[in-house]
Amino acid sequence: MTEQAAPMRRRIKSFVLRTGRMTDGQKRAYDINFTSLGLKRANGPVNFAEVFDRQAPTVLEIGFGMGDSLAEMAIQAPELNFIGIEVHTPGVGRLMYLAEQAGLKNLRAYCDDAVEVLAHCIPDNSLNRIQVYFPDPWHKARHQKRRLIQAEFVQVLRSKLAVGGVLHLATDWENYAEHMMEVMSAAEGYQNDAGPEQYSPKPDFRPNTKFEKRGERLGHGVWDLLFSKIS
């Protein structure tokens, strides 16, 4: 008698797969540049030195949206390698366009689910910084289990950071900021760079996005959390 595999537990998605279409410019940039600037989960573990043709500190951003902030950081810090992960193709297409316009060589991107890319592609203890900026707050109580920043996930992120590497979170939802602080303060192997239970000042390297500027005009706050891996 053959054994049947146990059914896989359905993983809660932390994102909604929107069906927005790429503009003609985004599609052109994607088609032209993804071969050289894109990374694929199917290719397995990534070797940063080979991908970027150099040894340099590497920053990973999860959920870069339309890519403006990530592209600006890559422009302003050519000494760093940047890898972005975004599940929505219009955002990846936009990032490819921005990278092409700026002639960026220190930027690569996955168009995929971050959880899968982390599991199959990013080596342990390899990253100098992980950025998660303005993730979906899932503000309704019944949906908060979908929030990306949870105890289990931040330990996955910790496994990818080098000792001394930083997990940088930012949100404009106060309730989510409080949730992030609760999760991170209890997380093993991390230390709050601003001190226990303290939010960090916005670091100079994080650009203001159009979304963030609009929120500031409406009186919304923004909370940054920077936690270093200590073990």
C-alpha cells in the first residue's frame, strides 16, 4: 500500500495580488532589463559576488512598491548592493525603468513572493540590512493575522542577516507600529538601536516617498524601528 503525503498547511498570504497592468513604458523596461537586472527564484541560491561582479555590503528590501525609494537609495549609495523583492509586476516594471534611466549597476530585483525567495534564494548570514517599508497594515482586527511582521517571520529575517546587520521597519499606522515594537522587543537575537521600546529617528538613507509626504500633509505620523542582529 502506498502512503499518501499529508496535505500541506495553507500559508496565510501577507499580500493581495492586485491585477494592475504595466504601462507600455514599464513593460518595455521590464522586457529589456529584467534579463540583466532581474533574479529568479527558480535559479536557487544567489551568489552576491557573482550577481554584482564585486564584493560589497548587500541590502534587501521586501515589498518595494513602485520602486522610487529603492532606486533613489541605490543612486545615493553606489558602494552598496541592493536587492528588491516585489510581487506586483507593475512595480517591478517601474523599477526596471528607473534603473535603466539612472544606469544603475548596483540594483537587482525579484518579481516573486518574499517568503519563497527568502527560503530558496537568500543565503543565511549574508545581508547587512533588510528593509520593510510601509507594509500593508491590515488594519481590520480580523485581518491582522495577515500582517507580515510576526514573530516567526522576523526570525526568518534574522537568519539572513549577518551579525551586526539591521532590520529596518517603517509604518505610518500607529497600531501597526505598536505591533512591530511588541514583536521586535520580544524577538530573540535582536537589539533595539534606539533603546528598549524606543522608535528611531528617520535615518537619512531612507527617502521620503510620495505616499509618505501625502500622509504627512494629512497629519499622519511615521514610525521607524531599527533592530540589530546580536546573535
